[in-house]
Amino acid sequence: MRPWLRPLLFPALLLSALEWWARTVGAQSDAISAPSHAVRALGGALTDGSLLAATSFTLGSAALGLLIGGSLGVALGTLLGLSKRAARLSFISVEVLRPVPSVALIPLAMLVFGFGLRMEVSVVAFACLWPIGLLTQAAVQQVEPRLLEVARALQMTAWQRFTWIVGPAIVPRLFVALRLGVAIALVVAVTVEIAANPNGMGYAMMIAQQSLDPALMLAWLLWIGIVGSAINSGAEWLQHKVARRMGEVAA
């Protein structure tokens, strides 16, 4: 068997077993559908335009929330990593806010923003802020201290220290944070849509479930998995490309 086919073996066996079970034991079930029926339902959603509309809303919300939360996380993590005093003063606040589940903010976000894009983006941004911030803080704390001492001796501004010393040093770890943030953003965006927001892929899956359409529900679940895998692969490719480029520059 060719090497690139081996990772596909288990999913193929699993889908085959589910296809057999759905067509025999669960033929009359309203809770599950054969994968082949889900594929046809996915094609129907693509044809009527609902697939692209829901996907674009979810990805747009996740991307905007990741951009806001990630930017704030990098800024906060850099500040806490460079300043021990700031880290001490904010320790209690960070430790109290960080464990709060992002979905617990849905009622508050609904009161402030109502239904729609802003509500979803705010919850996604909160979810992405803390892991990216903590990873950035850890990366900044591992920057060579002598480089920062030289920067202080040269009287560099905070922005110059970040752009010339800290930023390039933490880029590899920032991509680790980015990959984590991408996954969190998509998961939280879909969760918000399932729980409260009448838009996007999560809401479409809930409508299919409430309409007793297991084929369409499974189709949306399959599509969410495909989209998440594609985004993760894209982030991984970008990470490798940037790392290779930085290695070439360093050489």
C-alpha cells in the first residue's frame, strides 16, 4: 500500500462499517444516516447555496474573533513577558478570567450585542485571548536577556524592541499559538451557533437535527470536520514555510 493511503485506511473502514449498519440494523432509524446519504445531502446544500452562506459566516466570525483576540493576546503576553511588575499586578485578574468558559459569556454577549456577528465574534475573541496571550508570554520570557539589555543600553523604544528583537525571536512560538487559536476559534464559533446564534454551520446542523433530517445533520458534521482539517493544514503549511524562510535568512 502506498504511504499516503495508509492514514485513509481507518476512516474508510469506519465509514464502511457505518454505511453497513445504517443500511441494515439502523435502516429505520431517525437518529443516524448512511454516509452515502450524507454525501448526497451535502451536495444538495452546496447546490442551493446554504453550504457556502453558512460556511462563510462561520469562518468570517471565527477569523475576526481570532484576529481581535489574537492581537490582544500577543500585546498582553508581550507586556507580561517583558515586565515582571505587570505580570505580578495582573496575576490575580488573569487567573480569575482565564478559566472562565467562553460559552458562559454567551448570555452576557447576547445582552450587549444581541444576536448576530458581533455577539459571536466577542465570544470567539475572549476564547482566543488567553491561550495566545499565555503562549506569547512564555515565548517572550525565553528571549535572550542579553539582547534586551543591549536594547535598553541603546535606549530603544518599546516598539523598536518588539519589532527588532522580541518579535523575530518569538515568531516560531507565535505560529504554535496561531494553530491553537485557529482550532479554538472554529470550535467556539460553531458552539455559539449551536447554542444561541441563528447563523452559520452550527445553526444549520441544529436545524437539520430539529427537522429530523439525519442525513443533512451528518453532512454538516462531516463538512465542519473537513473545514477544520483544511484550516489546520493551511496553518501548518504556513508555519513550515515561514520557519524555512527564517532559516534561509539566518543562514
